[in-house]
Amino acid sequence: KSGFVAIIGRPNVGKSTLMNSLIGQKVAIMSDKPQTTRNKILCVLTLADAQILFIDTPGIHKPKHKLGEYMVKTAENTLHEVDVVAFVVDATEELGAGEQYILERLKTVKTPVLLVINKIDQISKNNILPIITQYTNCFDFSAVVPISALEHTNLDHLTDEIKKHL
Ligand code: GDP
Ligand code: MG
């Protein structure tokens, strides 16, 4: 099994940390070279039964100018081409305008979307459910995976959910 996963989410939610944690655990290759003009492969994760290629998908935000518009378009095209979208959010922050904008864009996409709730090391267990509910009320995710990228919590659950769609 193998396939592509687009990682999306606002700045500072922990996308880079997540990539580093996955690589630290079970690694393969990391590349900064753009694979196409619009995507770059962040890492190739080789598991016993699957190979997962993570793609950085920057620029899903409200465009402020023409170049921005182009970048947003190409980023959105990526979402149609991958096997799974991993939407990373920060458990310590409210669902805000940045997330709402991304969710609106995701509604035009048929690709399965995983909600990855990061930084759960920063909140109490009781607070996870209300956060999940906020998001699942606005969008039909194929799964919800709470993680701590920093502490490597629940990353196996994340890769298991991804593998279901490869
Ligand atoms: P990106 O902009 O989405 O790539 O976010 P980064 O990976 O650069 O992370 C932004 C900040 O959040 C950094 O200071 C990270 O150390 C921190 N961070 C990322 N993941 C976690 C996490 O699981 N728990 C905590 N407490 N902090 C995290
Ligand atoms: Mg980053």
C-alpha cells in the first residue's frame, strides 16, 4: 500500500513538528526539493505494511492579492489529487476564522479528511470532547485523531487511519 497525504492547517498548529515526530520514529527520507512547482514532499514514511508520502500544502487562506489567489488555487488542486487530507488544528485554540475558511474550501473536495487535533498535552482530557464537537458540527470528517506531535502521543492511531484510505 502507498499513497499521498496533504497536510493542511494554519501556521503554528504543529505541522512541522508532526512531520519531525513521524520521521524521528520510523523514518525514511526528507526532502526540501519541490517535486512539482506547487508541492513539496515533506517526508516519506515507510511502515511495515505501507508507504505514506506527506505533502506540505501551504497557502490555504483568504488570498490578499493576485499571487495569493494563484497559490490558493494550486493548493486547493492538491487536495483533489491526494488520497487523504490531514487537517491539523491546535487544541489550545478556539475554532477561528482561519479554520472556518479552510473548512469551507474542504467542502468542495471529495477526498477523505482526517481531523488531527494537536497539542493535547496542553489540555485536560475532559476538554477534548467539546473541541471535537465544535469541529464535527461543521464538517463530516472521516475520522478524528487527537495527538501530541511534541510528545509523540497517538501517532500510530493517525497512521492507522491514513492507511485505511490507501
Ligand atoms: P507549523 O507552523 O504548523 O509547522 O507549526 P510548528 O510545527 O512550527 O509548531 C508551532 C509551535 O507549536 C512550536 O513552538 C512547537 O513546538 C509547538 N508544538 C507543536 N506541536 C506541539 C504539541 O503537540 N504540543 C505542544 N505543547 N506544542 C507543540
Ligand atoms: Mg511549519
